[in-house]
Amino acid sequence: MARIEGVNLPNNKRIEYGLTYVFGIGLTSARTILKRMNIDFNKRVKDLTDHEVALIQKEISSHYMVEGELRKEITNNIKRLQEIGSYRGVRHKRGLPVRGQRTKTNARTRKGPRKQPIALKRKITKK
């Protein structure tokens, strides 16, 4: 099992898809890395040699921001937006869509489950 940047890559997947398990590496980045290292895209993760794993590890650590470092960067960017009080920062704080989507309908992923109104709620009056 290959371990790159603290992530165990699945053994039976092709290496180009296995690399996408690392946060911050997509399919395009994975193919670019493999092309630079002259590794066949069709090779399975379990078939990689230790030398090839080391080459990939070195390439990723020197040219890409991935995993914890990338997550920290994203969190800091969101905090900065919130601190300066920008519109996007306020939307992040309130848990609403940030990129201009409508919220009257279809914002359930960000807003969470619907809150049901209490139907026919009557005030009890004392006599």
C-alpha cells in the first residue's frame, strides 16, 4: 500500500485515480505529476516500486500545497473574509450560499433541513 502525504492510496486503483485521494490533487494534477515522472497512467498502485512512490512524494511536496497545509490556508481565507466583514464573509458566518445562488428555494445543502412552522398555535388565555 502506497502512502503519500499521510494518505493511504487504494491498492487496486490505477495510479492516476489513486492520487486523487490526496486532498488538493485532482485528476489533471495527478496526470501532470505522472507525466513529469514518466510513470504509466495504467499502472496500479500496488505495482509501484518504492522508488516511484518516493519520486511522486517528492514531486507533490515540492510543487503542490496539499492536505493539512491546504486546509489551513482555506480556513484562514474564510476567517479573513469574516473578519473584514465582506459580503462573502457574512454569508459564510450565517451558513448561507456564498456564490450568488438563490435561497428562496434550493439552498437546503447550506441551510440544513427545513424548520417546520407550528401550525394553528393558539395562545391559552386564563379566565
